[in-house]
Amino acid sequence: MTALLDEFHTKGPFGSHMSCANAFESIANIKQQLAQLKEDEATLRRGLAIFKIDLPPSKDIAKVEGVRHFIFSIVFLVCSCCY
């Protein structure tokens, strides 16, 4: 999770130097990685359920999903407005 956050902060679409296509590609990449993390978490949750151990949903994944959605909305508005 830490690697994803670091990558998002360094390669995310946070500047005007990035084209719309690259920004959407970056956001899609983060979305794909989040989906993989959620799948891994679900697999872990199923495995822990065998031992009656409850694993709550990751707050970090939810936080990054929220930020990703917010950034997507901004990029979408900027790109649809200006191009």
C-alpha cells in the first residue's frame, strides 16, 4: 500500500505539465492497482475467516480510492472544459 501511495504522489496527475491523455492513463493505472489490492485483501479476508479472524476493510484503500475519484473528477472537468 505504501508503494502505491508513493507512486500516486510522485506520478499522479498533479500538475499542468501532464496532458489529459497522460492524466487519464495515470488515474486508470492507479484504479487498476487499487482493484488488485482489493482483490488481494478479499483473498486474505477469506483465508483468515477459516480461523474466525475478522479483517476490516482497509482504510488506506478507501482513502486512496476517494482521492483517486476526486482527482479524476477534476481532470475530467479541466479536460472537457478546455479541450
